[in-house]
Amino acid sequence: MEIKDYVVIQLEGSKRNLNRVLDTLKPAELGWRPACGCNSIGLILFHVIRSEDSFMQARLQNKPELWVSGKWYEKMELPATEVGAHYTVDQVNAFQAPELKDMMAYFEVVRQATLDYVKGLKPDDFDKKLTLPRFGEMTVAAILSIVISHMAQHIGEMSYIRGIERGMDK
């Protein structure tokens, strides 16, 4: 099996897990926070989508993020400069998640672009080294590993919050 095929399997699995966590959530549940200063499912979801867009477009391909090129910030009524990370407690508390349908439409575009990029890689491309701010020098394979593990970690958080909110397996 080629590494790109394995990466695609991981990306498809994370999408299935994300859909499971978000299934039947109501807007109030998307914005619910367990306590002051804690992230909501909506904020975490927004963060992982923005992060994948940033890693895949800006960092790996040196292209504008889809957030900007597709004007998703306008569709979600947020600033173009919104990065989905590094919030203060006050910003976390004030964050109003965009509608789930809008975030998932953005996710679909980001994920398709990710899959298109990965499917176009040749085996040697995974060894190419890039220097990323805050991360240093990394291979393309290592950056893809970050994207996959980052989403898995946050899906776990969203699942946990859903469980706190609704109870087990609901």
C-alpha cells in the first residue's frame, strides 16, 4: 500500500467519526460549554476545519486558504482574519458558532482539497521538508500526521462534550 492510500483511509475515517459526533446535534448543543472558558463543540469544530485549511493550503501548498479564496468568512459572517485558534477566555466565552450546515459545507470543500492534494502526491513527495512557523522543519508526511492526529484529538473532545451534554450513547 502506498502511504497516500493510508493517509486517505485515515482522512475518510476521521470524517466518519466527525459525522457520528455531530449527528442530530441541535444549535444550542453546538454552542453549549461545560463551564466558563471551556470550548463548545461548535468552537472546536470551527478550529479543526480552519486548521486543516491552513495546514493544507497555506503551509503545504503556499496557496491562499479556502477561508479567504472561497469567501467562507462572508458566508459565516466572521472576519476574514478569523483563524479559529489562540483565543482568550473572553473570546471563548463570546464565540458564537456559525450554523452547522455552513461549517460542514466549508469542511467538505476543505476536505476535498486535502484529498485532491494527497492523491496527487508521489512517494518521494512525503519526504520533502518544509519549515513551518512554530513547528520548525518537518516533512510533508509529518505535517499530514499533524492534520490527522489533530482532528482525531478534537473529535474525542467533541464526543466527550456531547456525552456530558446528552449522556452516554445519545
